[in-house]
Amino acid sequence: MGRKEDNIEKATKLIERPERIRNMGIAAHIDHGKTTLSDNLIAGAGMMSEELAGKQLMLDFDEQEQARGITINAATASMVHGFGDNEYLINLIDTPGHVDFGGDVTRAMRAVDGAIIVVDAVEGVMPQTETVIRQALRERVKPVLFINKVDRLINELKLNGDEMQKRFLKIITDVNRLLGKYSPPEFKDSWQVNVQDGRVAFGSAYHNWAISVPAMATYKITFKDIVDMVREGKQKELAKKAQLHKIILDMVIKHLPNPK
């Protein structure tokens, strides 16, 4: 039995275990990397070729989506991920980032319990970032944060480790300001994202690596290591040390609620 078929069999069994299920969305401003992230999460779970991840845009199945390079419809995928001693079924919805398709974002958020907010490390929080955060929180969807395209900070903007951390802090502060503004009153404090407990991850969806502060301690990776490896063209090696799907899906399981 192949890995894909094995995952389908496991998923069928996990459907009866709601405490082992996470229904989550991915939402962001247009072109901040939602669908590339989705592809690599699906590939990491063995549901598509890793070589095609980030290029196939598996969840952009509509001809217009493939032609225009944007997500128009909310699309879904299911995957199985091991965390600790257990396996979990993660149902993923990739949502449009373009302002013209906001209705699909709202409908998608009504089907999930948590969401990954994706922010481009170079552009930072953009108008549609605020819109999708507001839509998610209106539906009482708990957020975590992925800061994407970190390789561009290093290769294009030539930032060092300290400068990168300042950029991350600015993005986290901007996101938390929006969470404070739009969260349901009882969650205004508890839903703030925090780097120390792992509710924030950062990396490159396209190059298939991610890291969080807790994971840096576990894998003994520093900001300087990340900067050096990216500058030296060693992102494939970095992706083996800090696997995108593991870091992100661990964060989802640990911090996003089950549907019970």
C-alpha cells in the first residue's frame, strides 16, 4: 500500500475521533503564499509529489485559477499527521486572497475551527490581511501565524539575524493589534499570537522550510544559521532540518481547537 492510500485508510478511521481532528483554513492577502503553503503541507503528508509542491498548486483546480495564478474558490484537502504518540486528521481549506472573492473566505471560515494567517515577510500586513483576519474572527476562528518568504528578507533585502527579528516583531505586533481589534471579547487576550509558545512560525513555503522559537531550541538552529544557509544556497538542506509540514502541522495540532 502506498503512502497516499495508507493515509486515506487512516483518515477514514480518524473521522470517528473528533478530538483527533483539526478543521483549519489558510487565509492571507493575495500572493502571500497560501496555496504554495497548502501544496507543501499536502506533499509532506504524502498526498502529492514533493517535486510538484509549490508548482502544481494542487488546490487551484479551476482553469482561471491556474491561468491567473490566484485562488478564486475555497478548496479542501485532508491529510494525516503524527504528533506525539497520536495521529491526527487535518482537514485543510485554502481560501482566496483576492478582495473580489471575499464571500468564499467567509463561507470557508464557517466550516473551520482554526486558521493559519499567512503574511509575506517583505510586504508585511496588507489591507486584505486585515479583511481575512476580521472574517475569521467574526466566525470565532482561532488564529496562528506563519510569516512566509523569509528567504527574500535575506537574499533580496540583505537583512541579518537581528534585523530579521525586528521585522518579525513588527509583523507580530501588527497582527496582534488586529486580533485585539476584531477578536470576540472573551478571546481578545488569549488569542494573541506569541513566538515563545510556538503560535508563530516563519520560513519559506516555496523552499519547503519553516521554524518556530520552540523548534529552534529542539533542532538547535539559530537565526544566524538560517541566514547563513539561505545565503549559501543551502535551502534544501535547511528544508531537511526544519521540515515545513512538520513545524506547521505540529503548530496546528498544538494550538488550534478540535471540532468537539
